[in-house]
Amino acid sequence: MDDATRTELEAAAFRRVVDHLMHKRPEVQNIDLMNLAGFCRNCLSRWYQEEANARGIAMDKDQAREAVYGMPYDDWRALHQTEASDAQKAAFQAAFRENVGEPRG
């Protein structure tokens, strides 16, 4: 497989993941994604922003989040995010440290 085809397939797979999380499974909470998989929608949006910026494309956090959430982040939160339990929050702290690093204050 040539590099261009591989890149096209990877991009298509990424778009399917984002579409799946955006339209088919919006009820899946970010905290559960992070606790189980070590990444969440916010990670995807951060990676998207970092890759854009690395290529000289100006993109801020809100623009990247809208690309992944399909709407402004605050709107998505109001529609889909639920309050996390104490157990979820504790698991998140461990998962965040393991997969991202120490949380910034």
C-alpha cells in the first residue's frame, strides 16, 4: 500500500470514530472513555489541534473541540454530559496521570 492510500484510510477511520462518538454514541461519557481506553473526545480534539498547529495551521482549543464534538463544547456538555460519580472521578485521576500526565491546576 502506498503512503497516500494509507493516509486516506487513516483519515477515513478517524472520521468514522469521530462520527460514531458524535452521532451514534453521544451518551458515552468522556470520563468512561478515559477510564477504559486512556483517551476521550477532549484528547482527540487536543491531538487534532496539535497536528494542525504543527503544520502551521492556526487552530485554537475551541475550534478543535468543535471539529470533534460537532458543536461548541459547552453545547455538547449541556446536551450529553452527566455528573460523574466519586468512583468515576477517582478512576479518572489515575487514568489521566497514566495517559496524559499530571493534571494542571
